[in-house]
Amino acid sequence: MREYILLLPLIFIFHDMEELAGFGWFFRNNPWLFERFPNVMNTYKGFTNEGFTLAVYEEFIPFFGVSLLAYYFPCSFLYGLWYGIFLAFFGHFFIHIGHTIYIRKYIPCVATSIICVPISSYILIRCALLMNGDVVTAIAVVLGVILMIANFYVAHGIMHYVNRRISNTANYLLP
């Protein structure tokens, strides 16, 4: 299992580079999305590259941190926590694909989502076969998923905070 552990942060970086490179352009060139899909798009109102980049960096911390811990201190709890984090990340690929289908337009995250699904499926299946099926591992997997769901809200909170600060600073600096 150890040979798969450090692939999680690499897959995260590969996928999130597409988001970082494309989301700003996408939102600037598709303002109609905010009117047509307010429930989905309100999350990105006032979007700035700086806020989004900081949110992505914050999301990277548990991916990299837990991966390093599981790699250097292998045990069923850390493997389970890592697996839960990877499982949550894997699920988020399908959210991106679903959003693209729903709005019927390419979103800068769907290409890497489509590429990462089969790779991640293989890794998750292989690791599931290698892990112990004990209670500690199962609890750790659930904790990993919960951690990533909670971390998603923390990252978005950071993004909104930075976006507001940048917006307030920009308004202050305008003549």
C-alpha cells in the first residue's frame, strides 16, 4: 500500500492546477452562470485568484500531511485516514463532472477529473484490497471523509474572507 500513498498529493496537484489556471477566466467569461445557476454559483461570487489559490493551498495541507504521516509511520489508522481523504477527493471528481453536464459547458476542472477517475479508481481498489478490514481502519476512513468535508467549508471560508479583503482594499484604493 505504501507505494500508492504519495500519489494522492500528486493527483491533487495535477487536478487543482487546472482549476487554478482556468477558474478566473471561466467566471469572467461566463457571468450568465451567476444568474442562471445562483445556488451553485453563489459560492464563487466575488471570486479572486488570490482567494482561490489560498483555499487550494489550505486544502493541500491535509492531503500532503496525512500522506506523509501514512508513508513514514504506516499503521491501519493512518492508512484508513488517508483512504477516507482520497475517497472524498475521488467523489469530488464526480461533482465536477456533474456540474459540467448540468450547465452543459466545459468547466476548467473536468478534463483532469475525467483523467483522474480511472487512475484513482485503480489506486482505491488496490488499496482496499491491501488494507485491514478492522474497526480502527473503518473508523479512520469515515473520519477522513468527514475531515475533508469539513475542510472544504474551511477552505471556502478562507477564500471568501480573502476575496472580501481584496474587494475592500480595491474599493479603498480607487479614486
